Amino acid sequence: LDVKPSNILIDREGRVKLCDFGISGQLVDSIAKSCEAGCKPYMAPERIHPDQTANGYDIRSDVWSFGITMIELATGEFPYPKWDSVFQLLTYVLKNDPPSVPERLPRPTATAEAVVLDDPVLKPGNWEFSSDFRDFVNQCLRRDFHERPKYQALKSHPFFRRALSDPVNVSQYFTAVLSKIPPNSRLEDLVDMNDW
């Protein structure tokens, strides 16, 4: 599965689904046999450096992609510095520490601020991330994939367990966000495409 924000679908009832619009690999016994499956900016280090995984990679590579996605969704920004080529980004991933969630955002991004402007929980100034959330993401982004948990282990993490019991109405929240988008809007009208 190609885990990245653009492959996350949410319907008006708040149900979240993962999809893959660009399947280009094949799984055999849950082991991917193609090095080309997935979007390069979200790739785990073991997929970039194939010598580490001569026998293929497993679901923990998707856990890495999930961690990158969680940072991007939480902060509204891609967690790596700007890069001029995919090679430059992949080299950065291999040679630097994994990204992490900051304790708090110094300021909300313009996109985040526009979406949550009227949300009492997410008002500007309340942009701290819990230590459980930061640890959850750090677990997803362990460089050595042998130390990185699989999804089943992540489900026992305190952040995940708390999230299951928190009274959250995704449908109501998502419907409120959608109601702020004018009818017949185009993506170019809502997002500064120069940021992409």
C-alpha cells in the first residue's frame, strides 16, 4: 500500500479509507517484491537502500510512510526540507535523523488556520502535541526497520488506545470543514499551488 496523505479518503460520514491510485508492485506472502512500489518522498530508508532488504521489505515500510504522513497531517507541512531532486531527498533520508513531531507549532500553517478557525478545540494558540502522539510517530519512524513496530504493536500504544476512546465525531468535523468550501471550488482556489 502506498501510504501518503493523497491516498487517504474520508467520506461525509467520517469513515477513513486508504487507497492506492498507483499500485505498481506485487505482494507475495505480505512481502513486496518490487522496489518501485510507493511514492519516493514517503519511502522508508530500507526501501531506498535495497541492500538492507535483499529478501524484500514488509509492512514496517508502510509504518514509516504512515509516520511521515502523520507529521504532515499534524503540521500541515511536509517534514523534510525543500529539495531540488528526488535523489537529493532520498540522500537526505538516508543520511539524516528521521523527522519528528515538534512539541508545539510556533504558528499554525495558513491551511490549518483556515480549516480550524472556528474550532474551539483547535483555536490558534492551542497547537501543542501530546507526548504520547510524539512518541507514537517516533515509533513509526525508527530508522532500523527491525526495531520499528508493525501495525498490531502500534495498536497497543497509549496514543492509539486513547484515540479509540476519545469522543470524536469525525463526520461532524469533516462536514463542518466541507461546508467552508464554496461550491464549484477548484483546488487552485483553495491552496497556494506555489507551495507544491
